[in-house]
Amino acid sequence: MKPNQKIKIIVTGTRGIPDILGGVETHCEELYPRLVQEGYDITVIRRSCYITDNIRIDNYKGIHLKDIFAPRKKSLEAIIHTFLAILYAKKVNADILHIHAIGPSLLTPFARILGLKVVITHHGPDYDRQKWGNLAKWILRNGEKMGAIYANEVIVISNVINHILQEKYKRNNAHLIFNGVTSPRKSVTTEYIAQLGLAPQKYILAMGRFVEEKGFDLLINAFSRLNQTEYKLVIAGDADHPSAYSENLKLLARENNIVLTGFIKGKKLNEILSNAALFVLPSFHEGLPISLLEAMSYDLDILVSNIPANLLPELKQDDYFQTGSVHDLAKKLQKKIENITFNRKHDLTSYNWDNIAKQVSGVYQQILKTK
């Protein structure tokens, strides 16, 4: 049901949209145009340090875009930007402030003190990520706690996260609303993959940021053990903050003849997904990975780590390998290569973005009814 009037929603916690690397960013890019169609007045607050000339715009598919300062420093950018975004939300008399991710959620009590109604979306326990030091992990754990305790409404994107909030904070009324995926129109072109030296259905694809918890070094080491001549390994993505790990990963890739595409979106990503044979996600940590849902939407065969977030009911036992094990990943890769299921159909009805938008709208309507 559409709201009777334009309800003003301010969104923070994301780097921004469109075409900015990250799972939360993809989530927002899909969700908020649909909520505009539901009749909401949506403003996404973007971090200034990620805004390049090609996306220096103030509107995207009906969403207002507001760029606010953020330092390009991973330990400071989220918290400083969120503080400024909350002040902006108060200034414009937002009906609802929607905060994404647990780091920015640390400031939930501040927003509530200012009189704002707050929804948070918990995208995953980021304190499990290897890239964070002890202080950052402490902040993230407290961000999760502040969001769970003080937000008016909480959205979680997986059962795993829901159980965390129930066990740790007795938050038993969170709304389970999955990440989504759009049914794609597959590319019929091969020019881009040809430029990369690839042939259709003759490469294995992984996608994501070049950070330790994605496990891409593990994947390269496992793949190199196979002495594979028929299939190539392609990793699409890059680091949002260059680090020793990301630079070493690129060096490891070059040494093992792995194809790196850099950060790609749009037609290039469509073409590379449309022509892949197998998708691999070796992560140590996820919330509910959009990249996995995207690969499934392209009818790809799947091999993923057996972390709880990847245990989707739509997948089978032989789609998994033991998290962190180079030996098991190499063994399962070899088995998949010998038995790839091309054009494999996956049931993705639980991950429909139109339904997800209606569920989020329901959360907004619930919070507005609460005094």
C-alpha cells in the first residue's frame, strides 16, 4: 500500500549510489528506486570521497543524492560521515532515518536523542572481518549493540544475523528481509571477454572486494594446484582502500596467470556473468552475499565456502567446500570442473526486489504508527 503522503526518508551508512563498489551499495541501488515508486521521498547521503566526475549527480531514478564530507580513511570515514548525515536528517526534518550496517549504527542513540525515528539494516557481523584491528572490532561490536537496543526497528538480511540479535541482545522483533536479485537479461556479446583473452563457458568467476575475508588468495592457491589448461580463473573486483593484502593479491594473481578485471558494472559485468561456467565464493565472512545471488540469477553452477550465510536452501551439498581449506577447495574445484552443470536453474523467488521493497515499506509504515 502506498503512503498517503510523501514520507521523507534519509539513508546513510552506504558509500553511495550508483556504480560504487560494495554489497550495501548494490542493495541500496536496487531497493530505493522501488521505494520511490511506492511514493516515498528518498534521499541517499553519499560519502564525498567516493564521488567521481561520472556520478557527480543529484538525482538517480527519482532518489535525491546528497554528498556530505567523509575522509578517505577506513577507520574514520563511516563514523564521521554518519554523524554529519544525522545532523542533516534532523535539519531537514526527516520522518525516518535509515542506517545501513553496524559501524554507522553506533550513532543510533545520538539520532534518537535528536528525536529521529531510526531503522537500521544489519548486513552482517563486520567485526568478524580480518581487515579490522582490535579497536575497530570493538567499535563494530558496540555499533551492533547500539543499533539492536536503540533503533525503533531493525531489519536483518539473514536468519544467521537474526539469531545473533536474539541471543546477544534479546531483540526478538527484528524484521527478516533478505537481500534480493534482479532477473537479468543475459548478454549475447563476447567482445569484452575476448579482450580479456577469455572464451565463453571456459572460465571460473569470482567477484568481490580485495579484502582478506573474501579468501581470493585461497582461491588462487587452490586453482594453481590443478594445473588447469581448459579453464581460466577470473576475479572481478578491486580494493576500495588499497592495502598490503590487495597489492599482494594482485601480485599473486599475475604470477599465476589469473585474469583480474578491476571493478566493473553494467554491460561488462553482464557479459562476464553471462559467459562464465562456474561461480566461486571462498569467503570467510558474509551477511547474505549479493554476488552469490547474482551468479545464481545467471544460471551458473556454484561452489562456495560453507559459512552459515552461504547455506542457502536453494543450493546442494556438493556446492560447498570447507571454509579456509585450500586442499578441500582444490578438490571440490576439480570435481566441479569435471561435472559442470551449464545453464543451471535456481529458484530465487525468496529474493525478489519488488517484494523486498514492499516489506521495507511495511517497516516504515509500522515505525510511523509508533509514538
